[in-house]
Amino acid sequence: MAPSLVRIGILPNGPFVVNFTSNGIVEVIDGAEASFLDLLTTGLKLPHILQVPKDPVWGVPGINGNWSGLMGMVQQEEVDMAVGTILISEQRMSVATFSYPYTWEDVTFSTRKPTRLPKGTNFMWPLSFQVWICIAVFIVFLTVAYRISLTKAYPLPKIFFGIVGILLRQSPELACKTFRDRCLIISWIGGCTVLSYSYAVVLLSFLTVPLRERPIETVSQLSKAVQQGRYRCVVPAGSSIVEILKNSNKKSHRIIGYHIWKKKGYVDIQAEGVVARHLKQGNVAYIDIRERMKMIFQNQFYISPHALFSNPVSVALNRKFRYKKRLNKIIKRISAGGLYEKSLSDYMYKKHMTSKYPELSKTDDMKQLTMSDLYGAFVILVCGEVLAILVFIGEILTLICFKK
């Protein structure tokens, strides 16, 4: 008896890069799961043919119960098996069986890379807003306290500028004639020494390594941004991500899932550059499998380190497929030998080496200080000099008026 012809459904421009010959034959020429597919077909030792769905998506159920994409081909028995990072879900199990999972994938989200913070106020970055407020309150409080406590009655402006001078590491101009006066001044000098040196050390790092705005990192932050209308989410068309999120027992996941479902946030990842155009808008989060986003984006966009959920990935099988036991045995051997992870890491390394968008490390951002980095300091200097000149002119005019 001749061996059966195994019909395998795959997605072009997804986990596979395919070529259509003049005879209409589908050939896999590259892709993240190309090596995995080769291992499966070699292990089965059966003749096979590759097929591509008319609507190139993973598949979602329609109104009449018929599925689209790869899952539709499996449901309607057009193929015996479908390969291509197919997540196992309860809904999909109603129309197909699944092989032994060959990996687990994290589903996370991606946004536009955070932009750099403006440099005009970089001198304020080393200390938080609350610390700056505390310093200002302390200076006002100590000015009044020293006016009352010091043995010699100095004018308030002299005490104020003396306290600020100590903060800026200048020598104290307030005379200390008694032990009480010395204790008051030394306590302020000690606190200012720690504060000023800490500020100076941190300031240098902030200047040489520019800061970027903080991105949305966690699922709860994304959920809150979606509720407030600041962000919208999109997913690949035909994926099961929305159904999994809607049925989640976590409120934040359900919020995101129903938001996508109501706004019809589906994008066709087969069309080149569509996802990138959405993300470049700045208020869009794209939700997909982490490894797939790494391959598609090649460091163009920010990918959250937090996962919405993790799901097993398997081969979808026609219920009448006769070689399920043999296939499971092959997949278990591939998983035990780490062959899938090895082939995936090799492909990711190749994509990384040919990427137009190399990953920027912290050392790549380090540079010499320029005028733009010190812009804030020069503005303060110029404003202070102008104010001093205006006060000087005002004093002269006041003196002239009094003489008259």
C-alpha cells in the first residue's frame, strides 16, 4: 500500500517565507519554523505537499461556525495538519485536535520606542520634585530660624544668601561667635556636603547618558491607558489572542480584550509595514507573540518584558489524521533535544546580524557633553546675570532719587 500524501497548511510571511513556482507548488525558502517543518517532514517519512489558505490568517470562527485561515482548512479537511506558531485554545480544540506542544510562547505588547527627555531641564533630573520642594522649604525655614537663633542679628537677605552659598559649597559668611552658632552652621554644612556631592555625581551620569521617557511596561499600565483613551490596542487578524483575553480571569486582560473586539483592532501582518505604521502613531500598542515581534520589528520598537499570558504552541491536526502518534513521537524527540530552540535562536541571530536597526546599548548612547546638554545651566547663568544687572541699575536709580 502506497504511503498517504500528507497535506500541510502553512502561512506565508508569518513563520515561513514561501515561494510559489510556475506550477503552483508552494516551497518554503526561509522562516523561523522552516527548520522545524523540515524535521517534521523528514521524521514522518511520508510524501507531503504544502498549501496556503486563501485568507492568510491563523483563523477565527465566522457567524455560520466556519473558520477562516489555517484553522478553516483543518476544519474543512482541506489539509491534514497546519504548522506555524498556532496557539492552543479551547475554541480551536472544538474544530481540531492538537499534537504534543513543541514550545511555549509569551504573548506581550509593543509600543513606539520612548523618546528622549528635553535637555533644557537636565539639571533638575538628579533629584525628584519632592526633594527640590523639601530643599526650598528647608532654606526658608532655616533663614527664619537662624535670624532668631544666631547671636548676631544679621539681615534676612544676608542669612538667606549665606545658607544658599553653603549649599553651593561656598565658605560660610556668617560669623560664629558662640558654640550654639557653630553647631547651627556646622549641621547645615554637613547636610549640604552630602546633598551637593550626591547631586554632582548623579548629574554627570544624567548628562552623559541621556534619559528617555518611561514607556508603558506592565499590563496594568496598558489597561489603564486603554480605559483612559490614551492608547488603543491592535492584534494580528485571525489570531486567537482576543478570545483568550476576553475569557481571562484577570480584569486588566478582559479590558484589553473587549477593547480590541469593540474597536475591531485587527491588522493584516501579511501587508508589509502595516504594523510599523500603526506603532509610529505613538498611542498604539501591538499585541502578539514576543518572538514574532522580535523578528518583525528588528529593534525598531519597544517590546514589554511583561507577558499578558503564556500559551502552548502545537501543530493543528485534522481529526482524521492517521499519523498523530508518529507525529507526537517526533515532536517529543525534537523538544527533548532542544532542536526547535536551536533552530529558532539561529534564525533570530541571522535576522539580528542583517537588521537595519541594531539594538542600542547604554554605551552607544554615551557621548561628549555639548552645548545643548548644558543649555539649562547657561540659561540660569544668563538669567542670574541679567537679574543682578537690573538690581544694580535699580539701586543706582533709587540712590539718585533719594539724593534729589
